[in-house]
Amino acid sequence: MPRSEEPVHDVVGIGLGPFNLSLAALADGLPGLRTAFFEQAPAFSWHPGLLLEGTTLQVPFLADLVTLVDPTSPWSFLAYLRAHDRLFRFYFYERFHIPRREYDAYCRWVAQGLDSTHFGVRVEAVTWDASADLFRVAITHTGSHTEKTGAAPAGRTSAGPTRVVAARHLVLGIGTEPAIPPAFSAAGISPDLAFHSAQYRQRRASLAGQHRIAVVGSGQSGAEVFADLLRTQQPGVQQLTWLTRTPSFAPMEYSKLGLEQFTPDYVAYFRGLPRHRRDALVPAQWQLYKAIDADTIAEIYDLLYERTIDTPDPAATLLPGVTVEAASQHGERGEITLACRHRDQDRAFELTVDTAVLATGYAPRRPALLEPLADLLDLDDAGRFKVDDRYRVATRPALTGRLYVQNAELHTHGVGSPDLGLGAWRSAVILDDLTGGRAHRLPPPSAFTTFGAPTESDPSDTSPADVPGLGASPAGRHPHPRSPQEQGSGRVVPGAAGTRQPAAGRRTHQPDPAVLRQEEQR
């Protein structure tokens, strides 16, 4: 690629979902750190197909983009409420779990307010320039972006030819993509008749004329789709069927100690397990991240109960423990036959429907834009990223820049990877690594649970070095030794009598630009 004449960015983020948006928000105001984040969509949009009335986040509002790391940030959810004169309304709302539509609105507000975020910009490819120790990022402005209030950054005004920006480091935050089961993808089923739940809101009107509708999958998305169909079901006209491979329509684990598996402490424990144990453990933890909110289960039951007051037939069939092994379509717009098998009974049966909504989750992806770096990535035997405790992808020695990932490390970091509650902490760990420990104060160990066998020492005596981002020397090729005063405390400032005390507010963070440059020379 040609060299860029623009100033070199310290870090470029690819993709702008909640996780890279969190990184952009926490990086805002850190002097000496030049950042840019690119997203090909015209504006921020968070799972638009599932922004249904009445649906809420499954995590408390404190799991916003910044609060669990920096509650004083101007980009917190409470700051959003204040900017929109909604504080008193939220005060009387008296709920910890906010509407999904409002979380989406909050993220759009942050994305519009940050100078570093650029929408309508597609990253075409990334190469490594060994002669300059820089990534070259080829971008194209699609011309479909939504302008921000005020002056737009250079190069955002319209569609244009590909140009190149330079970056010392990259953060890949493209997220996951809808997973279509092979039974449907290999059968050539019309996408108008079998589609992923990610498109449900846009396609729900087309389901009104369908007589037999199947929902496949029983995570939160499947439950919300089924509940929505129940609310609008035409009595005597529509028959609903809900199928899932899981043994039951089970509630999400939401006990207080159970939720400690979504802490940095558990992430550190999980990373220390052998690979074969990690690979076996994640599927077994399905009730932590693939089950259903208890309120949604209760609503579905109540709808079915009221439906049967005047008739014993609810016109709905719920089938747990069932795998869809194959699907076939009869004619261009014909019905779909699902070849199913009950897993416990090992019995096969067929189900005929007019349309199917596939709430079958999401899968990680390695985008084509990384293909020029393929020979420089050190992947595991399954072709997956090896990700260290600072969320850096393992690379060949020739690649000295750092490639970080967000929500691409389920296999190395556990079920907390896609969880919004760990998003701000992970972003802070990345920024801590980028700035040599001078970005944000990272929290000390916080779980009451001791994960793993206790050592001979007091199991409650946990050193900050035991948890990623809390003072441990980062593994890999970019160590950042820190003084005892700096470990786990973010930036430090001179205090009384020559002592050093933690900085008191986010605007006192002053990563030394010279430190950033020195890190690149190591």
C-alpha cells in the first residue's frame, strides 16, 4: 500500500459495536494518544432486529460503556440521561435493567459525540509495513454515513476512493455474525422463509400471513421472538412451534455468586486452564450466556395460561431437547419440512412449517481484511486467535505492532467475552497496555469466590498480579515493567511528603507522550 501523509495514529479500531465504542470513550481525553475508529455502517446500530418494545438489557445500567472503570466519565449512561433531561424520569423508573432501545440510543449519543469515531468508512485491507513498524489500513468512504453535529473530520464528507491511514497498533472489534445452522444453509432454503432472528424486527410484518411458524433456538433472542409472536398470534389461524436443542427452557443463571463468573477474577482463572478443559467448559456453561431471563419465561407461561382459559389448545407447541438435522423446501414459495430428532429418546420426526425464525446465536469471524496478515498470525490448531491476558493476538516475530481483539476470545477468556458487564474493563486493560499503565485505574480482585484450588497461602490473600490488568507483567513480546506504586493504580501523581497517590479524576490522567514513543522503540 502507498504510505499515508497523515499523522500516524497510535491505535486504529476496526468496527464500532459497544466494545470498541467503549474503548473510544475511555480513550477520549487521554493526552498523547491519537486514535481513530472506523465502521462501515452509516451510524451506530445495536442489534436492530431485536429492539422490540418491552425488551431490556440483561445487565444493569452500570454496565454501560465506561462506568465500571470511570464513573466520572462524561460518556456514562447517567451523563446521557442528564443531557436528555431524563434523570428524574429514570429516578422514578426505579429499574436497574434499562430498555434495549434506550441502550441503543445511549450508544448512538456517545458515537455522535466522540471525534474519534467515523461511520460510513469501510476498512478494505490491513498490511504490515516492516520498514516503518506500522500497520497500513486501507479505507473507503462509502458516502452513507450520518453526519455529526458540528464539523465533520477530514475525509468524511462524501464517498471517495480508497486511501491509507497508518497505525502503530490495531483493535479488532467487528463482533460476531449471525450463525445459520448447516441444516438450513446447505439446503438452499429461501431466506424469505427461513431467516435469522437478527432480522426479526424488520421482517415481523411478513409473518402475519403465515399459518405455521417455527422458532428454532431457546436463548434470550428465541424467547423474545416467541413471546412477541404469542402476543400477536391470530387465534385459530396461526400455529406456533418452539424448538431447542437444550434439555429445557431454562432460566439464565442470575444468582449473585453465580454472576461472579463474569468478573476479571474468573477470566484469569479460565485463562489458566488447559485448552481442552476450556473447550469443554464453555458449552457446559450454556445457562450463563445462552439461557432465558426469568421474567421472559414467566411472561410466556402467563400468555399460554390466559390463552387456555376458553380452549384447551394454546395453538403453541414447545419442544426442548430437539435437534433439527435437515430442512427441505417444496417449491419456490412452498412449505418447509424439518427433519428433527429428540435427543434423549433418539426418535426422529418431521415438522412442516411455512416459515422459520432462526434464533441460533452468533459465531466469531475472521474478516477478509486481515488476509494480508495471514502469514504473520500465530493461530492455534483450530485456526483460532491465541489471545493473551492483555487481549493481544499472538503474532510472528516479524510483526511488532500489537493486534488486540474484542469479543473474539470466548475460547481463551470464557463466557464473559460477549458480556457487556466486562466491556469497559477489557477496554481499560487494552488502554493500560497501550499507555504503559497510565490510562485508568483498574479494579483490584473483587470476587468472593475462590476460583481454582487454594494455594498454601491464605486463599483470600490475592495479589493484584493474579488478575490480568491488575499489575501482572503482560505476557508476550511487549512487557511494561511498573513500579510498586504504579501497579494496579493507573496513573500516579506526586502527593504529600514526596509520596505517590492515585490520581483523583479522569481528567488528571496524563500518559506521557514520550512513554508512548519509548514503548514503540523496545
